[in-house]
Amino acid sequence: MLDMSEYTGVLEKLNIKVIYNGPMWDDGIKGLAEMVRTHLMHDQLSGNMSKAIFSVFVEQVTNILMYSAEKEKYTQPPENKVVDVSIGTVIMGNKTDKRDTFFVQTKNAVKNENVVFLSEKIDHLNTMDKSQLRQFYKEKMRCENDSPDSQGAGLGLIEIARRATAPISYSFEPISENLSSFTLYVEITQEGV
């Protein structure tokens, strides 16, 4: 049996509000999102702050759902249809040194061939101010997908950058010849929303 008090203590010390690791599917995301919405209501944050955190959380989890290169096969009742389900990790909490700063961090596998594309896209978004990001978002809504694997013209990352109050942090760690682990970290502060 695991010593749950040990894990609970670590989560409390790190101010973790939500943590999930494993398969993600539409219904599961809706449940996680509802849990996050409830946490944010109880934290009595401003409407803009709650909206920004919630939006970033949903976009990051949706990115895992749509783009994770790590999949597990699940049998879906009632037809017993076998489906591929994306695997990933999401953590949401407060920074320990700044209670008014929330963060959302995700981790999932990506194909190595997409590492440069993702790096360049995030680096580009990090150079833009809020006004430029708003305009870029509008432009992207009108144009075709800029990636063969994209299912939304990269709007999710743009929306994350629009809501973030600090540059998006990210890293890639090689997993295998074909895959890398992609970590995305976003901060949202009261003053920045």
C-alpha cells in the first residue's frame, strides 16, 4: 500500500491543485475541465484570471488529446470498437513563491519530426505582444492549416500565448529514435490578465 500522506504532503507543499497522468479522451477532458472550473470558483479569483487559467488548461489538455504521439488501444462500449487514446500528463497549481501566479504544465510524446516546427512556432509566439497575438489569431482563423498534422491551424498554441502572462516555456527530451517528450509550461498572473 502507498503512503498517501507522503504524496499528499508533496502536492500541498508544491501547491498542486490538479494532477493527472494517463489516457485522455473527450469525456475525460470534460470531467477534468469541470474539476478545474470548480477549483477556480473556490479560489475566488477574478473573472478574467479564472477564464485565462481555464482556457489555458483546456487548450493544453486538448493539445495532448489531438497531438500526443503516444497512444494506447482501448475498447469502447457498447460496440466494442477499438480506439487509440492519447497519453499525457497535466498539472495545475500555484507557484510556491507567488500565490497569485498559477501555472499549467503538460507533458506528452511528440514525433521527432515535429520538434523543430513546435520550437519555431512557440519561439515566434513568444516574440509577440498581446495585440500582435490577437491579430495573428484572427489571421490564422482565416487561413488553411500550416501543418499537415494540425487540426486547427495552430490556434490552440496561439490562444495559450494570448492568455499567458509570461513567455511560454517548453522543453524536449529524446525518448527514442522517433519520439521526444514535450513539456509545455504556462504561467498566468492576476496583474497580466
